[in-house]
Amino acid sequence: MGQYAFVLRSGVSFGIDTGANESGSALKTISFKRSTVFAFLACLSVLLWPRPALPDASIPGIITVDSVSGQFVVVGSPATSPLASLPEVANNQEFVHLDPAFLAVSAERVKDSLLQKLGLPPGMMQGQTIYLTLKPALALDENVAFIPTRLEGNWVYHVVLPDILPRERLARALTSVFLMDFANRNAGSQPAQIPAWLVEGLSQEILAETMQDVILSVPGQTVGKIPVDRISFTERGVDSLASAREVFQTYSILTFQELCWPTDIQLSGDDGGVYRASAQLFADDLLGLRNGPAKLRAALDALPHFYNWQTAFLSGFRENFASPLDVEKWWALQTVIFAAHTHGPQWTPALSREKLDEILSVAADFRSASNSLPMRAEISLQDVIKNFNSAVQLQVLHAKLYDLEVAQFRMSPSLAILAAEYRNALAGYLGEAQVSRRGAIVKKYSSKIVSARDTLLILNGLDARRRFIAATAGRSSLD
């Protein structure tokens, strides 16, 4: 009987092979936090017993709850962690206080949410038994232990959780065990290797859309024998990527290679949440592909049959990607599109004017004589069109075209309209696509349709409007 133990430390998985592997290697060990070792070993003897050998009355005080589908068996004790009364727990919506009944309901709801993500109706799949054991938390940063076990030809899963932990960690643990169970339906003796980005991405999707409905917590206090819980009025379901957008206002989206090989800091969330946000966006874009959920299911089914998840991933998405390089190219394009259309905090009218002035000016070096030192000056787009050759024009104007498109979404309304018109003027001259004020493409060109002379007239007219807006605001940046 082979067993594989994993400790989920803020998303980081460590492994123990309790038997010889395929090559006959000896036992491998890892180090644990001291606070986790004793509690983990105390639960281990209970966890490794098969279900029929664990009658409810065999251990005094033990509580056993089966979930509604019967797939989840939650084992706990009447004791609760003294940490539950701490202000940082009682008054913090990000922490969840678990008991067996609440955990059984939360596990079923996470499972149903993930089935929907995979394009399957809730309750359709009945997997192998998953044992969830609760123990009193000794610290707020305790690990979650995950033990897949091969028993009589089937995989059985044991998860040991502290009764107080962050919602993110609980969502990640339940997502991880569900994906493992889903992938191992047709597995042999080797369990599936679930990529970190998929666990992070799907767990973030669940938290972003329906955190309060899916993950339940024991009420924080009782008033007149009525349990009263903390209530958060955060609106969810409108934009599941809202938190990711906030992260990407400060940090860059990770590349595909960085998603494939995360560091411990990234997995723990100490990178500012960049890995989790990037993984969520990556998973969201994959599911948005044509038949994306079905392709992801195919990739999960293939995982146990390959030694690395990348091969299984490419087999599931072979219609879209022939090689990892194709994935990198596709993902690079997706990140550019996301960045260009992400609404950041809107600029004030004054800052919008400054930004627009900055975009519409071009830094250039010139010499007053052939033997003089170069001097730096700010010139207009009209000067670029009139005085520079085609190659330089293309380089400068294409850069300004992109800057205008990105900045347009953060400017105050009147300046956003003006920025869109500047962009369309350059697009017509360069033969690029024109966009509407809302960012939708309304025309697409393959060659110049507006002459240099007409473009100069359009830009002069827009500059006049820009001066008028600045004057009416009590400032003229062009005088």
C-alpha cells in the first residue's frame, strides 16, 4: 500500500514517499514545524484506518459527520482552539472557524463550484472517499496535511486541518484534494501531479465569486442563544478578476514559465499576491477558450499517465497549443490585452491633462550646428510627421498609439474622449485599427487612408481643443 503525504504550507506542497518508488528508492523525509508534528501524529492513526474500522463510539468524544453526498467524512472533537477568541480571528473576515458540520457543507459547496467550472452539473461526479480531520489550531499559520492513500485498488484521501485557518488556505486545500480525486479516477499506483497554478487559479476564482456562500464559518458569538456571525457586504460575482486587477496596478503579470516554476515566496503569497492573481487570470483565460472546460477535464484525465503535467496539459489543449512555445505566445498576447483594457483608478482632470500632454510630446535631440553638442527638446507629433523619415515616424507614432489606448481608460471623461480622437488620427495615418470611445474596434485598415497633410490638420484641431480645455480649467499647458 503506497502512501504519499503532502503538507500544504500556504500553498507549498512537500512530499513523503512512505514506500519504495518505482526505482526502489528508500524512504524520503522532510522537516515539519514542531507545533504541527505532534498534532499530526496524533491524528495519523485515526486517519489511516479504513472507514468500517472506525465506529463513532470507539473513541470517546470523537464527532463524525458525513456530507450530503457521502463523499466527505469529517472527523473532529468537541474541543476547540483557544485562538478563536483572539481579536485578530474574531474580527477578521479572512479567517474561518471550522466545526465538522460547517466543514462538511463547505466541502460539498467547493466541490459543486469546481464541477461548474469544469462544465459539469453539481452532484454529477461521485469520487472516492475524502476524510477531513479537524484538530484544535495551535497557531494561526499552521499547515494543512494532505495524504493520498492507495487502498484496495482505489485512492482514498485524508486531509488534516486546524480548526482555525485563513479562508484562502481552506479553499486551496479543498480545491487541491478535489482536483486530485478528479484526476485519479482512472489512475494506477502513481497519483496525478496537479500543477500549482491550477490549484491557485481555481481556488482564487471560488473565493472571488462566492466566498461567503461557499465557505462557512462557526458564528463568532451568541446573543440570547442565537448565533451571530460577522457579515461582510462586499459585492461579489460582478468581476471575479477585481482583486487581480488591483494587484496588477502595482506588479507585472507573470510569464508562463514563472507560472510553471513558482518559488516558495510566490506560493506563500508573500510576493504581494502576484502568483495567485496571475494563476487566476491564466485559468480564467483557459476556461474562456472554445470548449475550455472540456479541454481542462481532458488534461486532468491525462495527468496520471504522464510524469509531468506539461505533457498532459498539451494533450488536453492540443487544439490550441502544439508546444510550450505556443502557450507562451498565447499567454503573452493575453497579458497585453488584459493590461490594455484593465480599468485602473481613474485620474483626476488635472492629472489627466498632464498625462495627455506628456504622451503627445516627443523628446528629441537636435544640434544648432554640425559641431555643437546635442540639446534636448520636446517636439509635437506634427513635427515628427513633417521632419522625420518613415522608419522613425513608425517607431515613434506606434509607441504613442499604444500609450494613448492604455491611458484612455484611466482619464477623466472629457480627456478620455480627446485621447481616443488623437489615437484615431494616428491610426488613420498609420493604417491601424480605429477604436470607439469605449474601446471597441470600429474600423480596420491595412494601409494609410489619411494623408500626412490631412493628419496635420486633424492634430492641429485637436490641439486647439486641448488648449481650450486647459484654459477653462484655469491652466494652459501649451502656452
